[in-house]
Amino acid sequence: MKQRRVNYVDFIHEHPLVFKEDLENDGNKEAVCSRCQEPVLGPGYKCSECDFLLHKSCHELHPEIRHHCLHPNHTLILRAPSKSNICDACHENCSRRLFYRCDKCDFDLDINCVSRWRNSIDECRQHDFVPILEQIQFTCNACGDETKDVAYLCSLCRFLVHLKCADYPRTISTTVHNHSLTLTCSLHQMVEEKDDIFCKLCHRTVKTKYGVYYCQDCSYAAHLQCARSVEGEYMDLSATTESVPCESDLVSEIKHFSHEHKLIISKKELEDDKICEGCMLSISPPFYNCEQCNFFLHGRCTILPSKKQHLLHRHPLTLLLQAPSPSGIFRCYACDRFQHGFFYRCDLCEDNFDIQCSSLPETLKHEGHQHSLFIGLNRDKIICNGCYDKDPPSHLFVCKKCETFGLCVRCATLPYRVGYEYDLHDYLTLTYSVEDDSGEYYCFICEESRDSRKWFYYCKECDFAAHPDCVIGEYSRIKFGGIFTCHEYHDHPLTIVQKNEYSAPCDSCGTTFDGLSVACTQCKFNSHLTVRRWMERICNWYMRI
């Protein structure tokens, strides 16, 4: 029999112990471990001077346990046997066994009960959930939510969960991360307690002692609900997309697939306002223009990847030059603006994203807030602090430090300065708090009242204030005057125009106009043009897009 002398003294035994590979053949099969009082079999320690025996596993007991499932809030400290302590699990005296104790709560747990109840859901490979049929007030050990409901208790690891949490798979794949995520309730054992762990999808704090989907290779954590919302097969775009150059690599002349003529680069500021045909925003250098026609394209819009993945959507997005609708107009799923121009489209969901929204960075430093903002899922249903729209958006920019602050994509993409033709000065500035303490605030364009909480555009010199939509306009990214032909709509070519309630009524339905419309110059036909998510219509005519 192999044995090895060790310079080791157990903290409840005064003599040195000798390690042996197999204590079973040591002549006394009835011998029990002096720590747990269970039979000693296999490798262990023996005292050469007395009958003290010790399992190898009992020797390796941790001096303290954090977040045990029977006492998760405090740390348990290993103690020597004591006649005055009773195990709170089995109600037996701790005089013969080592036990763990919490002095704050006067809570004791002998080492047999510690091992009997698995320390976490991670160690329980096949749960056996039994419903507690009466509604009780409890905190779910998986998601951490407190509720009054029917609870489900695992008879193996004693985890108490909601019905929905009982169905969470052990591992899942998501469309936004290239590794599978594993459900763990032991994240507190992998990270320092002082570390703040944030969900990569909603950027809210993760409670490390509750369930979380985690990739240990990437330190990627996600709430259970957040991870399930993007569950699916990850598509690696690196092998299918071309290498995209940087703006610094722009060449002097190109032939772009969106235009029939060659384009020449320019790095000068233009005196006249021109619009980029790609993103439909005001042109700024560096940009390309056509010397034969009035065509302008930002340099950055010439190097857009043909496919991309963005946090605003769970699936890959494909670049298209024009919407499939007859008018070429689409509605951005992120900012809800009507637009012409290039856009990205999800082939699975048919959602459309304009170039500006699909190019937003994950982290944003905005003038309207003192901290950095992070784009993510709006799991807490936060209302945007810019427009205070009553319907919370599915995604928004959130602040990790200010849990109630959020910014929808539409407000996050408002220009800081914008020109207005009827103001005496060069521009209006986006303003985040009221201009005075009068208590009454009005828009100088529509002459209606302004909500004091909402952002607005302001000229301090003129004391001129206005709603953002009144300054920019709902259709600022539409190419009015554009002509298209669709015989399902009308026999003649139609022109995209903007009409209001003072225009002649619609020839199709007889009601007044309030925005987008089409007009035929040949027969003087006028009709509403309505663009929805998957459909475009001219009053009684519908076209799937």
C-alpha cells in the first residue's frame, strides 16, 4: 500500500497525518471519517499515533462557502464539532461532525447537509421540478424576480423557480454572439464581488447569484430573458462579406453601382445645401459628386458593407439601394422616419433600417446626458427622456449609472444644430431643458404648447423655440418631385408630393391630406400615399412590399 508522510496537522487534530491511497485495506472496514462520520473508503489520511481517519474529500473542504442554496445571502464559515449547535437542515446535533456557520443569522449546516443540497443549479444536471400548487410569495432562484405565483421546487437541488424559468435550456445559441451561452447560477464564483457585471444585450446589472447565460471564453453575460429574445443560429458574416475600406482609403475617382456616371471626390464645404443620395442627410466632406448631374454621395456611403450585423436587430442585414415599394419610400424600423435612399433590410423579418440608424455605434456620448449611453434591449420598458413617447421602444440607448434614463433612436439621431429659413441667425440648437421658468411654453412654428420635459430647438438670441418635428419636418428625407410608374395604381406616371389640409381633397376617398401624396400631371389626379411596414397603398389600392 502506498503511503506518503505529509507535514500536515488537521485543525481539529494535534498529530501529523499520513496520506494513503486506499484506506479500505487498512484492516478496519468499520472505520469512519472523524469529520463526517461516514465509512472511510479509498484515499485518505490516517494518524500514525492514534485512530484518527480522514477522507481525502473532507480534508479538501473549503474554509468558507458563499451563496449556498440554503443560505445564499451570507458566507458560511467552517467550524469544529460543537455540542451547542444544531444543524438547521437535518436538526441533528453538530457534536460529531464539522459544520458551517453564519454568526449573523445563527445558522448552522453540517457538512453532510452541505453536500446533500447541491450548491447551485449548475451542478444539477437533470432537474426534477415539483409544483407547489398554492400561490406563494417567493423570489425565483433563476431570474431573481420576486412574485406571488405557483412555484416549482427541484427535489434534487431545492431550487425554487417560476414555471417559465423551469423551461430555460442549459445552453442556447444566439444570433448575436458567436459562442453558445451556458445557464449558470454560479457567476458569483467566477468574478470578484466588487465587479459590476452588465448584460451585453440590455446593459443592466446582472445579479450574479441568480441565473444568467454566460460565455466564459468571452466574459459575455446576458439575462435569461434577454438571451432568449435573440435565440437562434449565429451567422458568421466574416467569410461572406468583402473587406470594407476606411474613409482614409478613399480614392479620387470611382464608378459606384448606384449611379451610371463616374464620381469625383471633393473635400470642400458646399455653400448650397445638398443631400446625399445614400443616407439622405446633408452632404459634408469628404463626398463624391457627378459632374454631369446633380448627384452627391458621402464618402462613407460608398464603402458600406453589403451585409452587416447590428444590435438593433437579431438577424443579419443586407444593403439595398432602393426600397421595393413602387415609390421607393420605406419606413425605418428603428427611428420610424419615412425615407428614400439606401437602407439595410432583414430578409427574414422584412424590417428596414436606414443608413444612419444601422451605423450607430454601440456606445454613444450625447450632449443631452452626462454619461456614456449604450444601445440595447429595453427590457425595463423605459420611456425616452427626449420625446417622452408613451410607447416604450424595443431598443434604446441606456445609461448604466442612471437606470431611469433612456434615449430612443429617433431622439439620439436628432442633429445638434439645424438651419431654419425663418430664423435670423444661422441655426437652431437642440436644447434639453426649458428656456425659462415661466411655466408656459409654445412652439413658434405650429403655435401649439410644448411639453416642458421634451427636447426642442432654440435660438437664444431670438428667443425662438420649436418642436423638433416642426423644424426638421416629418418628411425631410423624402425626395419630393420624384416620379414613378405603377399601373396597379394609375395609368400615368405619378409624382411624389406633400399636401396638407388646405389642399384639394383626395380624389380617391374625398378626405383631406395630411402629408405624403401622389399627383398625376396629365389627368390632375391626387391621392393619399400611405407607407406601412410591409405595405404601401394609394387609398383603395394596396401593394405588398
